[in-house]
Amino acid sequence: MAIAPILTATVAAASVTALVAAPAHAAVTQVNDTDSSISYSGGWTYSTGQSGYYNGDAHYSGIAGATATLTFTGSTVAWIGADNTDHGKADAVICDDAGANCGPTTTVDTYAAASVPQVVLFSASNLGSGTHTLRITVRSDSSGTGHYTDIDAFVSGTASGTTEVDDTDPSIAYSNAWTLTDNTAAAASTAYNAANDFSATQGANQWRAQYYTAGGGWLDISPYDAANQRWGSNGYVSRFDLSPDTCSACPIARAWVAPGSGTIAIRGRVLKETLGGDGVLARITRNGTQIWPASGGAQTVAGTDAAGYDTNVTLSVAAGDTIKFEVTDGGDGDATNDVTAWTPSIAYQ
């Protein structure tokens, strides 16, 4: 899975891979772990030849107190890394451009029973359009047996999002004898991420934005709100967030449809993006049956809970199975403060 759309072409008999940049108005930036906007301290190791990682490399550390700090401009940011058997916990916090006046700290546990690369381990939005820092501090503890944390890439920019175009789009100009070629469709081993794959087309990259009504069941949200880069208005699904409407029996959801059979690992974290109100209810279902939490109904995410809950599940699926990441109003009939951050990743094992 690539975080940016990639075009492979042939020019003058030489193989060339070119990144197709989003239009300037999109103002979204992706940086590799080696970028100069990132500073490392406390003992990090640079590693290459990492299969499945962006650019095939990463920085990692298992030393408690080691920090990686990204300086970025914009209102959204996401930390891309991996879950793995030898990984542990880290703290993530957003501060101002000087690294002061920090917000709440979120603890992220990147331990998993199997390796899942290119996971959105932490994301934040509605930050304002100025310059900020994202600081990640290794804790070196875990819910499992590992203690490492890695940095693969970061994505930052404005909440307005990006515009993705195909290589045949008229906005792209070619010179020096480029050749159009067909590429084989991605296999079921591809990893999927709700933020990276977000699209203005329902069903693109296996994802849909949906809402539930008592009379009609689950329906696709329509139309797409291009001005705000989201599906819906009163209740909506955007690149990083889900916001239910005021109906306590009408959840809103990201829906992912399995392209093939196999065992998938779901990784993610659900937390309140806008603090306040009575909180929300969150759950994951497969074909209508709850799979997370494992029991006891939906998970309550309190109105002031900026840390949230890991939403990690491993299960077998058949082609066409639908996994929904559902968020529902807490019941007070006021969805003003119900914006919830949830950008799950799914990978076949």
C-alpha cells in the first residue's frame, strides 16, 4: 500500500517510477522517516530493506525516553508506523512550533501478534493552520512482549484533504515518450488504511461511508461534500473523523468490503476529537454482528476521552464480508461535540 498515488511508466526504454503530486490547493504533505523536518534524540536506529514500509526504511528505538519530533504546518497530521510482535508503547502529543503549550498525551501500543506495516498509529485534526510539532516518546513497555517503536512516515496538511487523479487525467502533462501500460490489480494481501485510502468515490479502495436508518437499514451517504472533503453534513465521515448525527439509534460508519477470503488484522484507535458532550458509542461489526468489543455491547468513549481505546481484532473473512466501524451519538440528542477520530488499518496475513 502506498500513501501517495504512484505512476509507473517507461521512458526511452528505461523504467521510471514517478510520484503524482496532488494539486497545490490540496496542501497535504507526506514525508519519509529520513526527512529533515523530523528530529530524533535518545537513541534511534535507521534500518533499510524493510518490506512493506514506505520507501523500504524506518527509524526504530526501544530506549525509554527516546523522542522523534516532527515540525509541520497545517491542521491535520498522522504518524505512520507498524504494529509488530516486538513492538511496544509510545506517547504522542501535539505542541506549538516551539514544542511548548502541548495538548493531551495519547499512549499508543504498537504490539501485535503479527506484523502489520503502514498503520496510522496516531492522528489529529482541527489543529489550526499554523506550525505545530508532533512529539513521539518511546515508553518501552507493552501489552505483549515487545518494546520497540518505529517511525515510517508522516502525513500532514489541511483538513480540506487531497484530490487523487488517475495517470490518464488531463491535469497531468507528459513529455519525452511516456508509454501507457495496464497494471495488475492489487492482490488480497494489500493493506488498507481508512485515512490513506479516503476518496470522493464510494467503494474506492474497498471503503464506503454509510449511515443507518430504522426504515432503510444501512445506506451509502450521498452526496459527497467537496468543500469540506467529507461524506455528509449533520452526520459525516471524513479522512480522519466520524461525526454521528443527533439520532441515538442511527450510527454512522466507515465500511470496508473484503476483496477476498483470508485472515485479516484490524488495527486502530478510537478517541474523541472534539472534547465535550456526553461521549459516543463505538463498535466494529462484521456482516451486522459485533466483533469489537468482544462482549458487552458498544464501547462508550467519554466526552473528554482524548486517549481512547485500541480497536485491534484478528479474524477470518470471506470475499464480500463487510466490516463496519460504527459511531453513534451518546444519547443526549446533541452531536455538537461528538466528532470522533478513528482511522483503522486492515491487512491480510
